[in-house]
Amino acid sequence: MKVSPVEQLFTLFNETSLRLQEELECSFLEALAETGENLFHGSILQEELSELTTKWLKKQYEEIRMDQYSNEEIRKAFQLAILKGMKELSQPNHQMTPDSIGMLAAYLVGKFMKEPSIRLLDPAVGTGNLLLTILNYIDKKAEAVGVDIDDLLIKLAYINANLQQQPVQFFNQDSIEPLFIELADAVIADLPVGYYPNDVRASDYEVKADEGHTYAHHLFIEQSVRYTKPGGYLFFIIPNGLFESDQASKLHDYMKEHLLIQGILQLPLSMFKNKNAAKSIFIVQKKGDGIKPPKQALLVDLPSLSNKAEMDNILVKIDKWFKENKG
Ligand code: SAM
């Protein structure tokens, strides 16, 4: 049976990571980052390896020509290897954004943004899976900035981007601290959900809770708006209960002042473990001179994304909304 390109690459990532994991006594994900670095640099960077392992790795890498694989083949194989490594961990906020959401987001960013060339920001870039899916699928020239507080995830993201030769600048920092970046045309983020622990930093934000810790996802929304050009669009993957929490009124007030709501697309429940974990894509536009709100917001309950017939119907509905509201 013929082995697909994604399987070939996954086997390379997996087997070389296992060998590095054993010899460097590290986690699978750390070993995956090491093997990715080796592949990108075309040499073996870990000096502490035995001669036997160095030789074996060289042979594995020589059997593969990365330039013969498409970006999507590389991303998918890397995604599978990350998923395998993540099974060792179990932090819900570190979950990679699935392809299906990334492809839909690429479609939406492409529809909303009129410019032929755009600058994207993902302030919760994680492994880069969401951002790179968008960069691979979007129908325009795009460059991007990715920020994440987790040093291992962002290392995986930067290797992921390097192997796909995508122009992304990465910053390993807390995104709620000041960012030293140019303003973005659009923001895309699968928001981390929970409390933000630093109340002093949160006090710089309008959405700050009157008492106790502020929700990190609220701070992420405000921070993202600060780094978006007036008239720019923001696409957030949010928990469905965003507007019903105890701190929601602060967020409402903030949004009224700074944002124009474009739409909410509820992702199918079947994508999530349970109703409470379910999410939506929330689309807003930063206010600016001459920017008008849509006549009505785009409200969609998405069917299972693999159901082609129902998805086609929804895409027709979205197209119609664009003609009537953004034409
Ligand atoms: N879209 C990402 C992907 O495809 O891998 C997954 C994003 S994940 C749902 C949320 C991310 O937010 C995690 O990677 C987490 O490390 C990051 N995060 C949480 N708090 C943060 C903070 N204060 N500053 C920067 N990143 C943060």
C-alpha cells in the first residue's frame, strides 16, 4: 500500500522524536521541537548525542526532501505529532485549534478583508496550528505576528512556520503586557479561558473586574483591539457563555464604545466534549472614522463542518449577508 506524504512525514517526526526523547531524557514535544530544528537547519544541533544516534538521525533526515512536501502536508504531519505529544499533557487551555476551525477562519478573514495584502496578529498563537492553517488557506498575501506565554508551544509554532516557510514573527511573552509590534489589519485568536492572575497589570484595562481576578479572555479582547488598526477586524474563538458571565457587563460596555459587532458563528456541538466546552467564532470590527455598522449581525448555527450539503447552504447564507451588509 502506498504511504501518503503526510504519513511519511509523520513517521519521520515521530521516530526521530522518540529517539531524541530517549537520549535527551525529555518530553516527546521537546524532542519534536529538536527534530524540527534539525530538519530546518539541515544539521544535527544536539552535541550531547551519541555517535550512533547522530549517524542514525542523519540517515533519517537524508531520506526526506522537505521541499517536496506542500505546506499543508507539513502542517498536518506536524499537527499529528503534536497531538501525540499532547496526550502526555492535559491542560485544556493548551489545546491546538483544529483544522476545520482554521479553514473556516481563513474563509472569513478572506471575505471580510478587502486589502490584497494583510498583517495578522494571533496573541494566543500556541502551536501555530490556527495561524498557519489560515496563512496556508487565505486567498491573499499575508504576514503575521504570533505571541504566546508558553515557551515550548511557541517554539513548536516557530518551527512549524519555518518548515512551511511562512513569514511569521514570534514573541514569547505575556500578551497582556505591552507588545512591541506594529498595528495589525486583523486579529485572530482562540482565546485562553479563565482568570488572569496579575491584578496590577489588569488594572490598566477597561474590562478589569471590580473585585478579584479579571477574565483572561476579556483582557485578550481589549488588548487585541489596542493593536488593531481602526476599521480592522477581529476574529475570536470564544466560549459560548462569554456574554452571560458575572463580568459580562464590563465587556458589553467596552464593546459598545470600541467595537462594531459583525457576527457570531456557533460551532457545532459535536466538535466539543460537552455543551459547556462549546465555542463560537465571534467577529467584530474596531471603530474608526467613516466605519458603519452592518444592517444586522451575521448569526449562524453551523452544522457539522463535514456535512457538505448543509455547509454549502450556510456558505450561501453568508454570501448573501456579505452582499447585503458589506457590498
Ligand atoms: N490557536 C492555538 C493553536 O492552534 O495551537 C491554540 C490556542 S490555545 C486555545 C490558547 C493559548 O493561549 C495557549 O497556547 C496558551 O499558552 C496561551 N496563553 C494563555 N495565557 C496567555 C497570556 N497571558 N499571554 C500569552 N499567551 C497566553
